[in-house]
Amino acid sequence: MKKIISVCTLLFVSSIIFANNIEITSVSYNSGAGTVTFSISWENSWRTNTAPNNWDAAWVFIKRKNCGISNWQHQDVSATAANHTAASPLEVQTTPDGKGVFLRRSGNGTGNIASTSVTLKLATVPGAIAEWDMQVIGIEMVYVPQGSFQVGDGASNASLRQGGGTSPTAAYTIASEAAITFANTAGNLYADQYSPTGGTVSAFYPKGFNALYCMKYEISQGQYADFLNSLSPDQSAARFPNSNGANRHTVTGVWPSFIATAPNRACNYLSWADVCAYNDWSGLAPMSEMEFEKICRGTNAAAANEKAWGTALITDGSSLENDGLGNEGVSDVITAGSGLVNAAQFSALPQGPLRCGFAAKASTTRLQAGASFYGVMEMSGNVSEFVMGVSGAGTNFVGSAHGDGNLQFTPNEGLSDVNGWINQTAILNAAAGAAASYRGGGHDNAATQLNVSDRNYCNNNYAARTASTGGRGVRRSFN
């Protein structure tokens, strides 16, 4: 075996990282101070202390690489907010594990965030070596406040509901993160199909009562290509869908040069293992099916057959414009009371996902944008969202666990290594019963599968890559 010695020089990396409409530029690493400085901008930001009492943010994390390794490693940052600086109008919100930070408005306001300087203090300067490439990655997020909410709408397939009697019955109110008895008796949670093992939703299972951050958009094809390029060759091979050209999927290439020719388009052909791995790598976590309903419905009372935008009515986007471009969208105009969605209700087109946030503009309403109560996009339609259901052994899922930025090597190349998440090697078939589930429906689903409360795909049979499966991540832990 040859021993290869490489000589590196100190690199001040200057590049643009796109994550939907986030731009990160002018990245520099000060090895003496142990800091990384960059500029960040994004569009359509907000913060409000009136309903829905929330804000958007950028989840920012750092990867590092030197010339002695082939893949990027996660770089922790300080968990103390005072160790970081952000110019107005931004402020830094840290996390206890230091896997990243949230950048958000420091006060109420709306509009674009112009290029703003940020300096992050590294948790530990990586050894005595100064020769590091630093990559700063940003993901748009939405804050969902703590509070009670309802699950189940009394109409959707296998909907969660109050126990006692036969379906349909009233919605069930989630009022804490405490364990819930699952039984068809008054005061308890129940569903006529897809029950948890043991009849209890454990206290560890994330129920959506506590505050969390949720990715504003589904994982995009560009984000997924960047993820693949940051892994080792064997890890990326395990996570590569290899479906370029099918149903508008455009991720192609070989490590470390994967590309997406439609980078802003939602990524399909993702499996449960893929979504878990992406969340582990980014310091996030998969969402639960209860959190899915909270993010969609918010504090509103449940309504029969409602979609993420709060009504049961649909305008199906089928008149494609600017296909494959950064402004890809549709020209369809919503009918009164309906929300705009990419689904198969009235048209076979476009037979694949559209750009993340394809219907949202600065002036669009919730219905015109097809947005959730809190401003999260495409929770109904586009691609189905992988979540951890309460069915089967799903309540063994531990909500307090988040990704550490790194994936497994041999023998489980490219799988998440987070303790408390359901092991992906155990849910590659229908018999495993580990509750990997879809919510929200995708581009190939009809109206009923778009319902916020629909649990048609919560029966443990669904963990593989399909033309309409994708996902996103959440963060439940922050200071």
C-alpha cells in the first residue's frame, strides 16, 4: 500500500451555498480565533407576536474537510449565544448540542433579509492544524410555538380520534408531551386502524405540544446532491436513488460530483433511511405524525377532510411554467376557498414534484400558496412526507434525539447512527412493523390522501423509495 503525503495550504473558502433561496457567501475561517465568518441572505422573512406568533429562520451548520480525508466532517459550534455575532436585523439562537445555530430576526418585521454578516465561534478548534476547508450550509426553517392542538378530523381514513364509540368521533386534543393511553374508551386516543404496540403512546414519542422548528420546504434535489457529495464514496452510493429522468427526478452523477439539473425542485425517490440519514447529517430529526398535524392545523379546530391550507377544496396545479428553472411554477388560479397543490386530483400533469415553494410569492395568501397554518410549504401534495407513526413499534421513537452530523460506516454504510431513532435496517420490508409512514400525499395522489389527518399510509408497509416519496426535518432542541 502506498503512503501518500499531501501538503495543504490555509484556505479561506469563498463560495455560494444555495438552499432554496438562502445564499451564503464570503466564508472565511480564522484558525487563531477559532471562528467562521460569512454573509447570509434570504427572501420573504417574517417575525410576529400576533397570530400565529411565530417566525422564520435559517438553520446554519458547518462541515469541515482537510486534505487527509475524503469526506466532510461535522463541526460543532459554541452553545453560548454570546460567543457568536450577527449584524442587524439578525440574532443567533443556539442549541445545547452545538450542532448548529438558528439565525432569525431580532424583532418583528417582514421582508427580505439582505446580505448580513455573521461570525460563529467553533466549539473546538479542530486540532493544531490550520489547513481546513469550511463549508457553511443553511436550511430555511419555520418556528412552531408550544401549545395544544387537535389531531384527527372525524372523516379521513384511519384518522386519530377520541375513544368511545365508533368512527367518526371528535378530534383528540394533544395538551402535553405526557404518555397517552391508546384505547377505544372515553377520554383516550384511538384510531380504527394502525395502533401502537402495547396500547400506549410513550412519553418519549414527540407529540407536537412542545415548540419546534420545521423545514419550511421539502428536501430539494439540490440539497440532496450536496448531501451526497459531502459523504464518503460508499456512504453516498448507499444513499443515491439512481432515478435520474424518472418522474422529474434530476439527481445524477458520481461521488463527489453529484448534481441536480433542477436543484430547487423537491426531491422524490427518497426512502425512510434516506430521510433519516439526511436529518442525521444536518443535525435535525424526522418528524412524528402528530407533529405533522400540528404544523398543518396549528391552533384551529379540526375540519373534515381539510388539507394543509385549512379547507377541503383543491385547485390542482397542472399548467406548468418555467420548467426546470429557478422560478418553476404553475399558472393555475385558485377557485374560491381552495388551495393550490401539486397532486393528481384533476390532471395527470406534471407527473412529478415541482419546485419547493412553487406557489408562494411575497403577496400570496395562505390558500394561493397552499401553505400550512404556520407558513410551512407543501405539507399537502408535491411529495409524500416520511414521518414516524404511532402504529406498531413507532412509539419507541425518541423525540429528544437529533442528528450528530455523521453517518455510519461499515457494515451499515450511510445509515443514521442516532440512538433512539428506529433502526433503518429493521424497516426495509412490510413485516418489520416499525411505523415508517407517509403523510400529506404527493403528486400522484388524489384528494383523500392530501388530508391532514389521513393515515392511509401508516400501516408499516412503506419505507422504500418511490416516485412520490420525500421528506423534511425538524428541530425540537434549542436554547
